Amino acid sequence: MRTIITGAVALLLVACGGADTPPAEEPAPGQAPEAATAAEEAAGAAGLGEILAAQPADVQARYRYRHPAETLAFFGIEPGMTVVEALPGGGWYTKILLPWLGADGKVIGADYALDMWPLFDFMTGERLTAKEHWVADWTAEADSWRGPADAGVAAFMFGALPESMHGAADAVLFIRALHNLASFEGEHGFLSEALTDTYNVLKPGGIVGVVQHHARDDMPDAWADGSNGYLKTGYVIDAFQKAGFEYVGSTDINANEKDRPTETQGVWRLPPGLQTSRDDPKLRAEMEAIGESNRMTLKFVKPRG
């Protein structure tokens, strides 16, 4: 994968050990990861190390695979920004972004389109009904995560972007959120719809940051259609360029060469889900030894013109 790193981001990644540095050992609870500390010192990112160190132990255990300090630096996410987070879920990244963006910033959650959720076989009638109130419910939940100096919160669902949010955001983050959109694209066009909303919610010059389970180029396209969690880099770049975005570059900071699935395997076999090994301790140990998925990390920008 090609890596394009310039300016302050290059300085930050060098200080953090570089894009090709193996994952660090898991930090002890309450201990700031070396990458976060180096990032703070190199970029003058006062408080980011403390924010990362303040997260619960189970969140910090993921830093060795998710590299939040380096990832946010590569995307150029800074205090005071308005950032849209696609599929924010229980708030793993949200709870880092809220204090990092600060009182002048804002986090906007963006869920999948309401008419996409019935396509998932795990969605019950009760859960589908709850989705009708997701914007209000998630906003209220995220508001409960906020400290007095944290960013504000709001939300929308793809396919229903309010006119008032057009041109409101400095950045949109798709952190492991593209594969389901892609898997339903052919018949329903949900990826195209989401990228249209992404383009519209961004200011000119706004950033899109993608972290996505990465399919090897030698895997069949039919397997790498998102239904197994993985997408090919070329597919993602092409989709964003067709939607009007410019490709800026990539970094391997979230890559994991140990993750080499076969055509019968999906991403959910790996941590943290471990869906195929819940009753098989030996297989579970094998999956834990691999770690979280191999991930592409890509940056795009909405043209200014």
C-alpha cells in the first residue's frame, strides 16, 4: 500500500515510531501508550495523551491495533473541529473525540439509513422500532458522555441529512463502517447515498478519514464485497472518487499482516467479536494471536473549487 505523509503528520508519525513499526505491547490500565505520549510531544497536542490514558482498560487494550493518536493525526483531526462519525455505536471513538475536540468542537453521529436496517437478519421488530428514534436517543446518550469542556453532539441518519447540516463539518470519519454500505450497494445504493451525504455535510476542503478491514488484492472480488467485512483499497478509492472526493493518501499504521483470511472466513472471527470461537478455547487462542483485522487507513478531501 502506498503511503503519502507530509508536513506535521510526517513529524508526528516519525515520533510515534513510523507507519511500519510493529504494534506496541498492550499498555497497563491507566498508562498512556507510548504512541499517544510521543504524539502529544511532537505535535503539541496538549491533553491527547491524558485523554487516551483516562479511557477504561478495555478501551486501552485496543490501542495496539487501533492507534487512535496516530490515526487522528494522519487525518488531521484537531480541537475545535466539527467531526461526523459514521456508525458511532457505543462510542469507542466518540469518547475520545468529545474531550479532544473541546468546547468549540462538535461530534455528529451518523447512522445507517433507516431503510437499510431491515436488511440485517439479526434485527428484530423491537430493534427496528428503536431505530426510528435513533437520532434523539443517540444524541441523548452521547450527551451523557460529555464533560463540561467537551464538544457538543448531534446526529442524523444517512439518506436523511438535514439541510441545516449542509456544509457544517470539517471532517467525516468512517471507522470500520463502509463494508455494510458496500455489501448492499448493488441492489440498494446505500454506499452511494452515504457518500452523497458525506459530500454535502462537509465544508469545501473538508476531510474524510477511512479505516476499513482490508482485503488482499488476490482475494476474489465477490468475497471482498463487504459481506465478509473486507473491502479492497481500489474499490474504496474508486467509490470516493466517483462521489467527487480527491484521494490524499494512505498509511499502514493500522495494518496487520497476521490477518490472512480464507474465502470461507469473515472478519468477525477475530477480536473483539470472536464469533466463531466462543465455544472453542483453542480456536479462540488462535484468533487472539492474530489480533484485530488488517486495516487500510485512507484520507480523502472535498475539493475547494
